[in-house]
Amino acid sequence: MTHTEIEITAELVRDLLRDQHPDLADQPVRLGARGWDNQLWRLGDDLAVRLPWATESADELLRKEHTWLPALAPRLPLPVPVPQRLGRPSPRFPRPWLVTTWVPGTPADRAPVTRPAQAAGALAAFLTALHRPAPEQAPTGRGRGGPLAGYSEGFARQLAEATEMGLIPDPDAVRAVWDDATAAPGWAGPPLWLHGDLHPANVLTTDGTICGVIDFGDLFAGDPAYDLAAAWTLLPGDATDHFHAAYRPAPDTATLRRARGWAAGRALSAILIGEAGLRGRPGGKPTWGPPGHAALRRLTAGRPLPHSSEEPSRPVI
């Protein structure tokens, strides 16, 4: 984490708006959240200002959202933060920043799903709408959304660390999920648009179901299995069955095997980040641990995958 040396305050946000978007500068400004890459400041009732404050890559991620998300958002059935203005780097703040629409709701790491069937339907409809063939110039996932084997070393390292810390009751079962995923046939269809970061802190809930999706900075094109992992990391109990029945085209067994592997990797990351937060380490998020543990329990519970062909399915265009 490389937090900016400039303290981000409501006064700074107002000054930036006065300099570059004066028509917005008179609206109330208040802190919304401090995320992994960005700080989010509410602007009036309907807008938000996102400013990078951590990783260096946050600048690129904001520009990516500004370029691609306005064209994708109209077809998505859930509210998303649509970029409205791009702020330029300046002497006041040397990094780009965004004005987006505000999406109401509570992150699912703090308000988990309690209406499984409704949430499964909402998530399936969202990913069905998003997962369409991407243009050739679409950003890539730099390995994510491709073969899992390239991440095996990192997965093994995280599993060993979590096991050493006593956080994983059955590491062999977790390893078996990953090994099965890496052995599955790969994606044979065209690269599809993917959110790329559907962990519980980026999915919003209200009244127990999913009501919005935020943070499209990792948007890229690739294998839909990467996003389909969210069924295990977000949905409780047997709601994954509802999700798989509602998602179109119906995912084949090979895709679900790969998705389970990505879900196991994300769950391990969430558990380690959650533990770091409990120990007060920089970058730790205490609320990430419980969803990670719940996901691993679901993944290792031994529920059979829906029966279908091992041949990778191709999307309906």
C-alpha cells in the first residue's frame, strides 16, 4: 500500500471541484468510504467523488472505468457507479479522480445476503447481461481470466500461510478444489466482459438481497469463470444452485470447476486480509474474513456440480 502523502479532506474535494467542475462545487461533500484503492466522498445525494489514495495502479483503474463503463452500464440490470466527469492531475492533487453516480446500499462484507433466492437471481441477471463478447481493444486481466495454473504457486503459498496460522481446518480439501479446477478444460469461447473484482466489499445489499455493484477498476475481458466464482463467495447455502439455474447460457461443468478454483483463491485472500485486519496490520480488512471462511465451507462441503458437458460452452451473442 502506498497511501498518498496528501491528506484527502472535504475541503480538498471542494477545491478540486471549484478548479475543474465549478458547477458541482456547491453541493454538500462528506466521506463515504475508504476503500482498498480509493477514497469515496459523497457529493450531494446523487453523486460521488473517487480519489486514489493507495496503490499506484489506482490511476489506471479509474481511467479504465471512465473509458469503458458508460457504454456498458445501460445494459446492466443493477445500479453501478457511472462515471460523469474525469478530474485531471493538478498541483492540488497529482492524480486523476472521478465524479460518478452514487449507488446506495451496504457492502456485502458488512451486510451479507439473507434472501438467497432473490440475491442469486439478481447476481445471475447482472452477470448474464455483463458477460458479452468484448472488443479487441478491451483491457486484459494480465493472467486473470486465463488458465489457473499460472496462479498455482501463489495459491499454494497463501494456503500454506493460512494453514500455518491455524485458519484452515481442512487444507487438503481446499487444495483438492484447486487441483480439480486447474485440471478442467479451458475456456474455448471469445473473451467476455468481466467485472474482475466481485468480492463482497464490491457488491451492495439492501433488505437482504443484492442491490448494486461498484468498483469496476478491474474490468477486463476473459473467461467468465473468473466472475462466476462470486456464486460461492457471495451467496449462502444452496443459493449457488439458484444462481446456476438462472445464469445464461447455462455454465458447463468445466467452467464451474474453474470458477470453484478462482473462488477458493479469493476466499483464501479474503481470510488472510481479514486476519491482518484483526491484528491491526496496514491494509487489513476485518470484515473480509467471515465471507472468506463461509466460502471455503461451501466449496469443500462436497455438493456435486450441476451435470453438464465438460466441453466449454460458448456465449449467446
